[in-house]
Amino acid sequence: MSKKILITSRSFGKISDEPMKILKDAGFEVTMKGADFDQKEFEQIIPEYDALIIGAHPFPEDLMEKCPKLQIICKHGAGLDNIPLEKAKELGITVCNVPGTNSNAVADLAVGLMISLSRNIVIANNRTRAGEWKPVIGLDFCYKTLGLIGFGAIAKNVARRAKGFGMKVLAYDPYIKELPEEFRDYTTLVSLDEIIKTADFISLHLPLTDETRDMITVKELSKMKEGVYVVNTSRGGIVNEADLYEAVKSGHVAGAALDVSVKEPMDMDNPLRSLENIIITPHIGMYSKEAIGAVSLICAQNAAAKIEGKELQFKVV
Ligand code: NAD
């Protein structure tokens, strides 16, 4: 009997037919539920599947216990916060992700959002379309101090771009003891407090864990420099949304950009939507053709390799 694979990522296979061909050649019967994803439906049908290529939605622990056929979960991306890894390990379910592959795409977006904020690009666009033709004065992005929270694959690529803008880069990452050689002339490893107090732009690039949830609340926001810009392309919940709203509304934080939110899609009545100087994008960090193409390919190769008993790339559990 053929093996069944469920795909809940919105972007799987959007760039080329190759990933789907790999799954079909491996004998998989494929069900695509990315475009019209529904969590309730997912919870009902996943017990029938042997393999899963998962998007960003939750896979509850107790549900995993009801999936005796499931052999492999391939995360269509890097962040593993929606998958209970310990439970998967206990149940013998293999988990793979695709780290690093989307790090150029997310870094481009983070830098783009910082420039959009400091030069009011989105505000100017919206006002001009609404009939105005008035200049909006912004701030230079170049030569400022950039604070990176987390210094993994994405943050390193943001730092590389910041070098070209002549920026001074501060990085906080408690799991990195020494900076790689290439960053040393323009990047310094500092405490979180130093970033909070001295950076003109703060960009977050770390996983959502019990340790990082609500890492940035009113306490940290109030210590930030007047006029700071905050960009979160990592995960919703690391920056407290209610506190960020107040800090931007008061003008202490000059602007914020969020590619991620605690609840996705973000609720229509979330107050963050009401402020002109908050840019909100629908979790598009890795949505470049190059990144999606590479991530889909690796997920398909891993799912096929698992059932063919071959070696896997980026096996986490
Ligand atoms: P990575 O694993 O290469 O880097 C994460 C870094 O965070 C590591 O260096 C780690 O040491 C550091 N870190 C962990 N806990 C920390 C803490 N308490 N304080 C400071 N640093 C801490 O991951 P990456 O590829 O750079 O991705 C970073 C995050 O971006 C991912 O975890 C994911 O949540 C998010 N992401 C978002 C998108 C998107 O579409 N917006 C796409 C990819 C990744």
C-alpha cells in the first residue's frame, strides 16, 4: 500500500514541480492542505498519514500520540517552535527542518523593513495613494547602531548587509562565546541591556522558547532609546504585543515592523493594525523564489529518504 504524505505549508512546491516529482517518484500519495489550511481538519486527518511537511501551525503533543503511522515531520522552514520535539523523540517520529537556507531571504526582509521604517516608505506610499503629495522626513539608516538579538544564520546575514551601510553592529546571543573572524571589525558581542539602551535599530533573530517568550516587554521598551525602531521577523510572542503597541503609540518607539504575530493571521481588531508607523507583513520572511525553492526541495528529499531508508539532511530528532 502506498504511503501517504500531508503538506500543510502554504508555499511548498510553488516554485518548481521538482519537489512534488520527488514525492510521487518515492510512491507517496500526496494531500495538499496549505492554501486552505484549517487546524481542526488537520487534527482530524493527520492520524491517517505516514509523513508530514508542516507549515507554522501547532502540532499539539496529545495529537502526536494519536498518529501511530507518522514516521517523519519535515518543517518547511527553520523554526521548530510549533513541533513538540521531546514528544516526537519519545514516539520515534523523525523531525527535520531546513535551517540557514532561508537566511538570505529573511535578512533581506529585515533590512528592507528597517529602511521602510526609517524613511517612512510605507507611510509615504499609503498617503500618496490616498491623494496627498507631501514629503515625509525620515532618518538615515546608514551609519547608525544596529542591535541584533540572536546571532544565528539570519542575524549574520543582516550584519553582513549592515556592514555595507557603514553601521556599527551590536549582537546579543548568550550561546555564542566568540564572534567569527569576518564580523570582528564591525560587530561587538554585548549584553541584551546594552543593545536595549544604545541601539537605533533593534532586529530580532532568535527562536521562540520558554526562555525567549516575552523577552521584550514594557520594561525593556521603556529603556530603549527615544526614537528607536524595532523589527521582529523571528516569532510572535518574543516581543509583547500590547506593550509594543503602547510604546509605539506614545512615540517612544518611532516605528515597528512585524512579520510575525502571536496569533497568525493577526486578528482584525488587534490594536497593532491601527498604527500607521507599524508595518505588518503576513509571515513572508522566507517567501523569495530562491528560498522557497530550496526549502521545498530539501523537505521532499527528506520525506522520500525516510521511507527509502536513506540518509536525511538536517535531522533534529
Ligand atoms: P539560528 O538557529 O541560526 O539562530 C538562532 C540564534 O538565536 C542562535 O544563534 C541562538 O544561539 C540564538 N538564541 C537562542 N536563544 C537565545 C536567547 N535567549 N537570546 C539570544 N539569542 C538566542 O536560526 P535562524 O535561521 O537565524 O532563525 C532565527 C529565527 O527566525 C528562527 O528561530 C525562526 O523563529 C525565525 N524565522 C522566521 C522566518 C520568517 O518567515 N519570518 C523564517 C525563518 C526563520
